Amino acid sequence: MTAVEAPEADEEVLEVTPEFEAAAERQERRRGFLLALPEFGYLTLFFAVPLVIVVVYSFATRNRFGGTDLSGWNVDSYVKLAEPLVREIFFRSVWLAALTTVICLVIGYPFAYYLATRSLRVRNVMLVFVMIPFWTNFLVRNYAWRVILGNDGPLTKTTEFVGLGEHEYLFTQTAVVLGLVYGFLPFMILPLYAAIERIDRRLLEASRDLYANGFQSFRHVLLPLSMPGVIAGSILCFIPSLGAYVTPEILGGAKTTLLGSYIVTQFLTARNWPFGAAMSFVLMAIMLAATVVYFRKGGRTL
Amino acid sequence: MSAAVELTAITKRFGDVVAVDAIDLVIEDGEFFALLGPSGCGKTTTLRMIAGLDFPTEGSLKIFGDEVGTLPPNKRPVNTVFQNYALFPHMNVLDNVAFGLKMSSVGKAEARAAAREMITTVQLAGLEARRPTQMSGGQQQRVALARALVNRPKVLLLDEPLGALDLKLRQEMQGELKRLQEELGISFVFVTHDQEEALTMSDRIAVMNEGRLLQVATPEEIYEKPVNRFVANFIGQTNLLEGTVENHDTVCLANGARVAAPSEHATGTAVAVSLRPERAHIRDRGDIPPGETSVDGIVERITYLGNARVYDIRLDWMTMEVREENRPGMQVCEPGTDVSISWDPSAISVVTD
């Protein structure tokens, strides 16, 4: 009897001491760290190390043979970023990425709302529809668009047939935006859906009860409450659009070079690795800064 | 002067399910009106139809004489206090309360001023900048009330307004709601499944079950003269003694005993005699005061409630509950004692299905 009681008493004493609590917390933290260790390793090996290499290369020198000398450190590559051509490509990329994001938002929001307000069964079926395109390779899907938009493709044929005149779609900015919207729309819809689905429907009813019409209800209740989804979706749409390579390459042609293609050109054709590295690094820094600002701003309005 | 709310043959179907079944209901201006019933009885659907959050499948719904059947909620002169309040989590208290006025294009400054005043009325002055999530249930309840009342609705609708509060706070808010309603002089229509709450607060109660309106009457009438078995059972506690009508003054109980029970029902009708536990008394076996009706039984169990004791009395064919107030000098029967239960004939009511 006493033998059983003794450890219990010990435990009680231990529980109240701050040392015991701290030890327990330490143990908890250690366990968490161990669980995350593979991820840390992965990030270090495949993200941090390559990033350091990129940064190092951006300060290196291109030699006459198109190789890179890891000596004669300079900031020439960064100075070169101010050239008009680079600026033009940069702004075109930002503009197309922004346009893509806005179009995705405008198309995706009503759809996500519709999705979030259906019965569970309908929702699941429709979510599968949203994700079906992922089952086919992205490259293949872009080539499919090339067929659709091509000069003898169904779209030109249709516009000709209904008397809208002859149009060329392929190798234009329109084609690029279309392809980007197509490619990244699911990334807009899914976070929006998740955010809208979480909102208590009675809040919308309450706003209607308090004299808000349908639009006011959207503007003052639904939209602000779904802001986390809008922000997440916009980021997931904008960032890959800004750095997109495959879609502009396949649907865009030569006249509409975007940042992604331009960077690839630096590495493969122009053999100017330091410049390509500098551009990659700056692009990433801008995206990171934009994301931080966006999240902060979003965080405040919520 | 037309009624505040008038429902005529209102039916609401969700697919194959009939939520509200052809109910007629008139709620007068200035009335504290309760829609009472178990969950799923259609009371909330009825309230939502008055608010405009659901539209009736059939029937006519008038608010102060105007047909509003399919008018959206923002075009109706009513406001709602939602179950669990549905306060906007992204706005502070002031903006929550001012919301309705802002939407109905009252100037921002004016809306805020009115909101501040209403916040003071519900005793939340000083908490204007708080977010609803930083407030207690009772405070949130007051914000919800202020948010609805600031719009000066002609009818205030309340959906289980006190359901989420603990007992003490609930009792406090009951009094406060009643006081507010009397001050404002508008009708409050509130939905509840809590019969005690309905009895305490309402001028009139509508008892609903399975989409039907069973009885609309004052609390006294509902309690004293329930129209059927369901109402008798749902409102307060009661003993239902099964029997058949022998004549207009007598019911023959299941065990063959005859009890005085005046009713309008035809001879042979299956009825139940409803006897409230507090209207019956425990006597020594055979010691029945003149004029009272009685049955014999054995004390089975005693539940001590502090202010009263509830006796479960075993009869030949059923168990009855009798409640005796806990007065000093009260004689307490032990389980197993042979006793008689007696009551004044006026204490019972005869109910059918």
C-alpha cells in the first residue's frame, strides 16, 4: 500500500516544480525537432545550398568562352539588371502575372463560393473535377492548348465561322495569359474554397437581416472573411505566373519573352551564368518581399 | 390596426420534408411571443420565414398588413438575434452594432452615434472597440441584441437567444429582455425549446410539434388547460392517467377506478387525465379530505430537491410523481409506505391525442 503511494507523492512534488515543467517542455521541443528533421535536411540540401550557389555565382565573372570564373568578384550582373530590355521583360512579366491572377480571382471566386455552398457529395465530385487536369502532365496540357489555339485549330475556325474575322491566337500574349489562367486556376480555387467553406453561413444571413443587399453582404462580410483565401490563392497564382517558363515558351513565341524564358536563355544560350543567377536571385527576393507585405497587410485586415 | 405578424396557411417544405404544415398564427403588436417546441418541430423555420431567411412554400405572410412572403430579409422591418449571435468576427462591437444603419444608408457619423447610444442601453459602454471574440457569452448576447435593436425594427425575432448562456446569466437576461420589450413596446417573437423560459417570459406561447401548431395561448392557459397529451407533457411535468370517458363528469381509469373529471368528450373516448405533480398530495392511506379524488399506491422512491421532494408512487398500473413543497415540520414518508394520493377535481385536465 505504502509502496504504491510513494511514487505518486513523488510525482506530485515533481509536478509543481518549475524545473520539471521546463524539462517536459524541452523534451516536447526535442521530439518536434526530430519529427521535422527530414524536412530540415531536405530544405538545406535542395533549397539553401543551391540558393547559396546562385548567390555566389551572381557575383562571379563570365569568361570569354561562356564559362564562369569563380574569381574577380563584382556586381556587374546586378548593374546589368537596369538595362531597358531587362526592365521591359520584367514589367511585361509582372503585368501578365497580375492579369492572370486577377482573371483567376474573378473566375475562381464565384466558382469557389458555389462549390462551398453545395452539399458534401456534390462538393467532393466537383473538387475531383477541379483536380482532374493535374492527372495529365503540365507540358502535355500546354501542347493541347497549342492545338486548340493554333491557326487551323478549333478556336480560329469557330471565330471565322461565326463571322468574327480571322484571328491569330497562338504566339500572342492573349495565348500566354489564357494558358497561365488555365494552368493556375486550381491554385486559386482551392484556397478560396477552403476559406469560404469555413465561413459561418449565418453571418451572411445576419448581414442580409441587417439590410445589406446581396452585393453589400459580399463586400462587407463574405469578402473580408475570405481574405485569407484570396491572399493565399493570389500568391499561389502570381508567383508561378511571374516565373512561368513552360507556358510562355509553348504558347507565347519569341515576341513575348518573359522572365522565366529570359533567365533560361542566360544559362543555356547566352552562357552568362552570373547574370542569370543575379536575375533569379532578385526575382526571388522581390517575390519574397511582396509575399511578406501581402501577408502582413492581410493579417491586419482580418 | 393590423397585427404585427400574420401567418395564414403557411407551409414550408424542404424537398419531401414538411417542416411547417399549414399553420395560422397572429402575433399582435407589443406582444412577447414564444414559439415553443422540441428540436425539429418547425419553430425555427417559422421564425426564419418571418425574417425572410426562408421563403414559405405556400400561404400568406403579412407584417403589419403588408404581404412579405418572398421579400428578401433586407426589405423587411424586422431584425433577428441569431442563435449563437452570428456577430461579425472581423468588426469591433461598434461596427457590428452600426452595420444595419450603415447598410440602410444612414450617414456613417449618425449610424455610429446611434450605435453608441444602443451600446450604452445594453450596458456595454466602453467596450466599443472590442472584437466579439474577446467577449463573454453574455456580452456577445448583448451586442447581438444591440445590433438588432439599433435599427428600430417593428418586430424583433430571437432564435434561442439564451441557449448558450449558463443558468444564472440566462435568468438575468430573461428579466432584461422582458424589460427591454416593455420599454420599446414592439413585439418580440422568440424561439425556444425551454418550456420554463417560455412560461416565464411570454405573453403568449405557441406550442409546435412536427410542423403543426398545437396550441396558442397564455402561459397560464397552456399550463392549466393543455389541449392535448403532447402539450400537457411538454409544458412542465405531468402525470397522464389513461382512461375512457364515462360521462361528462367522470373518467374511468385503466384500473377501473372512477374519478371526477369534467370534459366535453363523448362517452367511450380514450383520454388521459393530466395531473401535475404539485397538484396532488400524499395522504395516509384512506385519509382523504372531503371532496377530493384519490388513488392508492406505495412510495417507491424519494428525490430531494432542496425546496421540495418528489415522490415516485407505485400504483397498480403505473407510477406517478407527486411533488411536496419542503415546509418545516413536513412529514416525510419512507419508501415502501402505503399511501393515498389525493387531489382536488379542479386540479386536473382531460386530454386526448
